Amino acid sequence: MIPKVHTEIIELGDGRTISIETGKLAKQADGSVVVRMGDAMLLATVVSAKSASPGVDFLPLTVDYREKFAAAGRYPGGFFKREARPSTEEILTMRLVDRVLRPLFPKDYHAETQVMIQLMSHDEDVMPDALTGLAASACIAISDIPFETPISEVRVARVDGNLVINPTRAQLDESDIDMVVGASADSVMMVEGEMKEISEEEMVEAIKFAHDAIKVQCEAQLKLAEKVGKKVIREYEVAVEDEDLAEKISKMAYQKCYDIAKKGTSKQERGEAFANVKDEVSATFSEEELEEKGELISNYFGKAQKAAVRDLILNEGIRLDGRKTTDIRPIWCEVDYLPSTHGSSIFTRGETQALATVTLGTSREANMVDLPTFQGEETFYLHYNFPPFSTGEAKPLRGTSRREIGHGNLAQRALKGMVPDDCPYTVRVVSEVLESNGSSSMATVCAGTMALMDAGVQMKKPVSGIAMGLISDGEKYAVLSDILGDEDHLGDMDFKVTGTKDGITACQMDIKIKGLSYEILVNALKQARDGRFHILEKLIETIPAPNASVKPHAPKMVTTVIPGDYIGALIGPGGKVIQELQKETKTTIVINEDPVTEEGIVEILGTSQEGIDAVLAKIDAMLFKPQVGETYKVKVIKMLDFGAVVEYVKAPGNEVLLHVSELAWERTNNVSDVVKLGDILDVKYFGIDPKTRKEKVSRKALLPKPEGFKERPPREGNERGRDNRSRDNRGRDNRRDDRRPREDKED
């Protein structure tokens, strides 16, 4: 049967379009669409179970995004020619989509739900991750799965002062903004990106521009759903509610929780106090009631606790740890804590602590990125680790989590713009979160800044970061600086901002309420700026500027350039020359060929300056070319009957023959009468001798000619120095000359 296909076109306003098509592919899914922009095509599907699994009290939502190598006409790299686990970039895209979708499912919808998005065709001028939010929402919009409202995501850039929606990668390289915004038609819900020190006002302008484009895409999804025929939303088992029980628990717990929150205690003390109140509430119920309604009792206690904390902040401006809304927790910092690392620092803010290390390496240590949509390398990258002990928990370790990848990427984007372009090293920063009570990713940014400066990386400017929160009841609101973990959980916004003294370098915002006004957003950004500046002062007090050089035990990096013709000579047959040179000098040598000039870019990495100098001397010797008419110092390295083999002092290994006839003006019978092995003397370079076709140097040319010295006129002869007599006139003298070695013949 020929499928009935429905399509909706979205105009981007600059001649480009996005199409959403459904009805042709994957019709057994609850919803499926193909989103196309240029030659880029993504298939998005959604399937949700008809009922929730027993005991599940949350939404088990999975968002999966994959880029197929076939989409770009490529094979997967490595031995195993099949796509395996998702790449870091794919995981980051999954997080972008998940964070916008998840809040829009009903709170009591707990059925297993899976959204799968895959790139089926790639276009070099289209970045597909900017289309994934639209694709995910569109497939849900045409299904019967309960979902509040369509959303979409777009990337916004600014090229030559003009804002652009969904730019090409080439445009993005020229942009000072790279930001993905997720929103519904009414509300901005997610912002994430990096910037080149832009102002708060410029950031808000970019968000508004992106939101206007998203509104058009949300409208297109509604039109597509109408064309398909909007399905009746499926029925599902709603959570049981007991208003009387909720009111009873609120009366027992609310005021006690309010009083505990007002004391401004530590995380552990506060947690124990709340737990005691919960136990007291539970003790008022019989075992039968606890068995029947234990889950409801726990949920209603959580709601009472949340209401008490939020009301305390809105009514009195007092937070869980006793701070005011604009206060930053106490900060202490330290650098050079670890003696063997190339750079290290500790950043502690309240009950959040990050230990950062820096490792310096050659281009060989660059992080290789091999995706269907992009191939390249990162010479600066950051890894974030969040062990369970940082929150006082014992949990199994199951590899790097999506959260760790996301937080590490945010910190990396915050810092990388401040690493100078001419930094010769590949730089790896690792952040170990040792304590966590909110803002661990921002602690990573601060610790990373100090560790880079401690390592001697000449950062353009130091970077600090802060996490902002929001509490709002629809009328009153409070913006919270440097939020705690509980404030993140109980609040309405988690807004992380990083930057220098001159502007914002990265941000990540998740908003949990609808209709956040731009007025609140602007106030939050301004309050964040004040907080960033306060934290920046603490960093500068600890380490005012990058160390002038790397640590004595850290490798020093020197980069030099050689002509492409000399690359093979430096490497040697089978790598013999470069391997022996590395072994002798205790250095690491990496040679990369410039794709444009075809020159060799030589990186020399070593802890000993003597070793680095030895490598540079070897390269200089290899590249040394004496100039005609110039004088050079040479060292005698071999004695021969017809001259001395000498090497240039400034270019060891570069040898030339100093002929016996060029040692002195007087006749020299024995070379050893004039020079000895190891002697250093001056010679003049005459270039290539046209007779011998070999390089010619002379010592006697630098000596004064003896008074009355009469130089015999040179005999005409062939290149061997014999007289150019006819065969008929060859005599006994000539035969005597022939008996001598050719090199020994003299006039």
C-alpha cells in the first residue's frame, strides 16, 4: 500500500528551509518523523509503554541520538566496523534534548518511554544536533503520548554582528556565540553554549532571537499534527492522591521543617534534622497505614519540606545555610598542592570542593574526534570525575556517567577560549570533585583556572563560574547566588554562568517553571556577574598571574619548522635517527606536516633544557648551509694523506674536506705538519668547485700571503690534475705521475 505522507515546511527567513515529514518510515512506532534541512536527514521515533512497571514512581525516559557513519559515506574507524557505544558528542546531544522534554510529561506519567533519533544523511553545511529537539518533539506531537506542548531547539550564532539561526560549521568558526536554546512557544526552558566574552545584554538578545525562531517551529508541529489527525491522548493510571493525608502531614511537618531550615546548619546536620522530623511523622501512623500509604506519606512529607524551605526564602530572604540571597559561601583556594603534577589547585566553596590537575603534552596526546559529521582534534580538553564519596554515599562505579560528560564539557567550554592560540602544548585538565553540595561544575572551572596558571599556561584571563537559582510563587521571586544542592532540587532554575572580568564565556540554564520573564533572566545575569567578580577576586588573590614558566619537572616544549625535504632525514630509515636522538637526549620529538606549506612542524618535549638544545643543534646542523665567501670555524675530525676532514663547529656532523693544498701557502708534504686531530681553525667557504664538483674550503685563503711568494701558474689539465698533453707526447714524467695515487698528485 502506498503510504500517505504528510509534510510541513519551516522557513528560516534566509532562503533555507526545514521540512518535517511523517507517514513514510517507522509506522509501528507511536510516532515517527523525518526532519530534513538541506541534505541532512534525521529519523526520530518515540515509543511509550501502555502501563508503568510496578513500583516505578518516576518517568523512565530514554533519549538516544546516534550519527550513522553511512550517513556521511564513511566507515567506522578501528578494527570493529560497526557503530558501538555513543561518542561524547552524541551523549551531549542526548542531554540537550532530554533536559527540555522531561519536564513536559505529566508528573504522574511513569510508563517506560524511549525517544530515538538517528542521522541518516549528512550535509556538510548543516549541524544536525541543532535539529534533534525539533525532531524529538515532532514525533511526540503526532502520537497519543501525554505531553504538555511542542518544543524545539535551535543553535544561534553571531557572525559579523548579525545573529544567525542554525549556522554552518564554517559560520560557527567565525562566530563569537555558539548557543543552543530550547523552548516552547511560551517559555524558554534550556540554554547552553559558549561565548567570547559577551555581555549579559548581548546574551539575552541572542536568547530572544532564538526563541522567535522556535515559536515558528512549534507552530509547524501543531499544523503537522492537524494534517495527520491528532490522536486522542491515551489514558494512563494516575497517581493516587489523598488530600486529607497531605493536609495532616503538612500540619505536622511544615513548621518544624521551616524552623530547621532557618537555623542555617550544615548539609549533614540539616539532613539528620529533617530525617528525624520525617521519622516523627511516620511514628504517628500504624504499621498497616505505613504499609498501605507509606509512599504517599513520604511524598507528602517531601512536599511539606519543599514548601517550608521555599517560603522561608521568599518571606524572610533566609537560605538553608543562613545566607542572604546574594551571598557567596566562604571560599579558600590553594595552588601547587600536588608535587608531581604539571599544575594543580584546590578550590573549596562552602561544602563543595574540586581538586584540578593539569598535564602538558605534545600534539600526539591531542584528543582525536572521529565522527560522521566532524573529524578533528582537541589540543585542550577537560575531564570531570564525580565519585560517590563526594556526597557521602557508597555506590557502584559503572564508568563515566552522562552527567560527568556534560559537566566536564561545560567547564571545558568555559576555559578553552582563554587558552592562547599559540600555546605549544596539548593540555589536559582533570577535575576530581571531592565534596559536593551544589555548583561542582563551577568549582571545576575555578579550580581549572588556577591549575592552568600554576602549570605555566599563559591564560589570556582567569575565568570564574557561579550557579544561580530561582524561587518563585508566581508573584514574588528570589534569585539565589551560589546555590546549594538542595536549592537546586527545590528551586525553579539552575543557571550556571562562567566568565572573565570582561564578559561571559559559557552558560548552562535549566528552567523548571513556565513563563520565566526576561526581566527575571536579566536580573539573574546581573546578580551572577557580581558573584563571578567576587569569586574571581579570590582566585587572583591565590595566584595573581600565570607562572612565568613550567615547573622544573614539567616538560618544556619547543616548536621549530624544517623544510619538507628534510623530514625524512630527521626521521631516518625506519625511524632510526629520531629514535636514537630521543634516547640520547631524553626528549619526545613529534613531527607533523603542514598540509598547506608541506613544511615539517617539529615539537620537542623534554624536562632537560640540555636535551632540547641538543635536538635543536642536531636540526640546525642538518639544515646548515654555508654561504660562499663566509668564514666558519671547523674542527678536525679525521686525518688523510691528501687533506683533513673537518666539521663545522656550529653544525656538528656537517663535514667537508680541507685539501692539503688549501692548508697553507707553502707546500705541505704532510697534513699533520699543519693541523692535528681535534684542532679548531677558521676556513673560508668557496662553494662548489667546478672541477671536482665538491664543496671547497680553504685555510690558506685567510692567511697573509708570504712576502715575495710567487704562485706557480696552474697547469692546464683534466679534472684529475694531469697535463692535457696529446697521447703521442706522453713521457716518462707523466708515467711517474700515474704511479702515484690520484689524490696525491701535486704540481
